[in-house]
Amino acid sequence: MEHFDVLIVGAGLSGIGAGAHLRMECPEKSFALLEGRAAMGGTWDLFRYPGIRSDSDMYTLGYRFRPWSDPKAIADGPAILKYIRETAEEFDLTGKIRYNHRVKRASWSSEKALWTVEVETGAENKETITLTCNFLYLCTGYYDYKSGYTPEWPGMESFRGQIVHPQKWTDDIDYAGKRVVVIGSGATAVTLVPALAERAAHVTMLQRSPTYIVSRPSQDKIANWLRALLPARAAYAITRWKNVLLGMFFYSLSRKRAPVMKRLIAKGVKKELGEDALKHFTPDYNPWDQRLCLVPDSDLFRAIREGRASVVTDHIETFTETGLELKSGERLDADIVVTATGLVLKIMAGLQLVVDGAPVDLSKTLAYKGMMYSDVPNAVSAFGYTNASWTLKCDLTAEYVCRLLKYMDRHGYASCTPRVNDPSVEAEPVLDFTSGYVQRALDTLPRQGSKTPWRLHQNYVKDLSMLRYGRVDDGAMEFKAEPAESHSRGKAANRN
């Protein structure tokens, strides 16, 4: 049975980042990356729909340790995937990845200070193998990779055209010269609409309710200017902090002075499309109650202005043979309907955690520093921000894991377990977010606590202070020494 110091589950953006941090900061540790699919890249390899891109700038979505050098700050999917692959090669991670390895169950033994991990392998002829590790590092993302969320509408079976969810988009879908209806108004929909409109006869974005949408240049002029003047790492660091602080400022403005932010967003829409269009872009909630949608270089607004796309705000009454009938009585003819209706939130890829024979119910745990779970030893999840770039928090998490591992080695500890020792800590929902995919899964998620370190800040500066400079032994983490029977066997054999 193979043994590793650390098993990383997932080889997407956060998993590759985690592996790179281990290479840099804990070179003596043996590790492997277990990837359930046949390729690295996670989201950026899975999604293939037209126009796929980031909705965050690459100076914050990119890794802190590896500068983003492309002139475009808002990058497309293939460019991001290339960046992930190049990072894996640079840090010699490609040989560490085991593809078609799907972790099904991980069982912790306190007596042995050891995780036993059951893994289903193979693309077709599946078999189950068992690995062991001292530390489990979950970089599995936050949604179900197998299928997205599609509501059931009356009459769907009668529609003679094609219905496809963006998560299932394939290259053979032909939309040239066809009438397309995109259901939804989130980040995926606002990406799809202008991309489809380049070849389709017409694209209609059908939304049940409006979303806040802001335009931003695809290139960061200040970043490109700094890159021409300074070494790459210095220019990248300055731009990264500039964008972090700007993002924090606008988020704070949204929370503290929502009417001001609403006026700023409305002013941008009015400038692009005129006063009459505001009804389609004025939600009944405050900015950042749900994530703002970003459109680079006004591409969505331009497609609407030029008549290649339109927006309809209404509810679906029923599908028909030739399209959709709406509650208002309006009919939308369609050859293709794209259901950009959201994701199915699923943390840890659905794997089952067991601690000393007892299955872990995550909904009964509290999130520790936004990365570990109360009473679950030696396990970390990489989970990004809802109000900023995913990688900002994942980078900090990877740093902290390395700090934690080195601290445990120095003191001869074999296990670390977050414990809620303070009786005044009250459990609260882990996310204050009204997006549908969050609300649908909220009851299955861990909770957060009313005070640090159980409180999720959703704030990069606060997390930086806590994770990079705060105490590892903070009173909430319980450490235990190496058991009598050491489980370091096999480590040397797995190092390279």
C-alpha cells in the first residue's frame, strides 16, 4: 500500500497551486495529486462553451508566485488552462498527477494518525485501490463536475430544437445562423451571449430577474505600463495589490453605501444602452448580495446595441415545439436553448469523510479559518472567496498548510484538529449570499462561527494577517504527538 505525507485531491487551479507550494516550501514531503478526470485544469479544462473566460482579473486569479504575463487581464479559458499547465511543468508536478483517480472515501484513524483513502481508478475498467497519507488536502472545487443545474419546465419534451447546459457543451454544437435563447443572467450567460451572437442569427438572454452587470477593459493599462518599466515580479505584485484593494473598496462601498454603488452601476448601463434598458439591469437586491457580473470591453452591451442580441425579463410558462411561451404571453422562437441556470454546489466532490469510524456530517461542523473543519484532523479544503478571485484565498491556504506542516514537524506532532473550545462561539450560515446555487445547498454546508478563527472574513487583508502572520497554535487547534508506531514508512520511496 502506497503511503504519502500529503495527498492532494484535484489537479485544477487550486490543486496545482497547492503542489507548487509544497515543492517550494516543503520539498522533503512526499505527495501525489489525484485527479478524477483525464486531464488537469479543473474548470478550465471542463468548460468548453463559446467565449469561456474568467470573471476575475488574472493578476488576482493568477498565482502569487507566478506572474501573469499576457496583456489581457480578463483571460479566456484556453489561456488560463495554458497558464495552469505551464505552472505544473515549471514546478515538476506533471509526474505527480494520477489521472482517472476518483477519491470515494477517506477514513481517519486517531490511533495511527493516518488517513486511509479509497480511490476508484480507470476510465472504463474501474478498480478500487487504497492509499494512505498523513495529511489530506482537498482541492476539488465547489460544484458537481458531472452535471449543472437545470430546472424542469413544462413542455420541454415537446421542443424540437436542442437544449444544452453550458457544462455539457461540445464542439459539434452548430449555432451558426440559428436562433438561440440563453436562459439565465449570471456570469455564464453574459459570457455566452456575445460569443454566440458573433455567428448566430440572433441571441436572446431570457432572465427571470435582472443581474448587476459592469463593464471593464480586458486589458489593464497600468499593469502593462508597469511591466514595461519594472521586473516582471515587481510589476505583478504591484498590480495584484492594486486590484485587491480596488476590489475591497468597491465591495465595502456596496455593503456600506449600496445606493451609491447602484447609481454607479446604473450610470454605466445607461451610457451603454440608454435609459429604457435599465429595467433589465436593475435587480431588487443590493450589489454583492449576489456576485456582480463582469463584461470585458462592453462585449455584451455592444452585441445588444448592434441588434445581434436582446434581453427579455419574464418567466417561462412552457416550452413549445418551436421555442418558449412566457408568462406575459410573449413567444420566443428558438432552434437552440442554452440553460445557463447555474451549478450544483458540491464540496469535496462528494467524497465521504470518516473519523474513527464515524461518518462526518459537514453541516454539523464549523469551518476553521475557512479551510478546515471542527473535529476533523489533518484535513484541509481549498475554498476561494465569493467576493474576489478564487485563487487569492487558495494561495493563502496553501501557504498556511506549509506553515502548519513545518510547525508540526518541529514539535513532533502527528495530528492537528480544530476544536470549538469557546462556548460563546455561535454557529451561523457559512455564506451570506443569495445566489440560487448557494441557497439550494446551504443546509449541506459547514457553518461558520461568530468569532475568529471560526469566522469567515471574505477579506484578503484580514486573512493574510491571520494565515501568514498569525499564530499556528492559536488555542483552537489541538495538536497530538507522533503515535508509538510511526507511519513514515515509504516516504523516501515516494519522494522525487
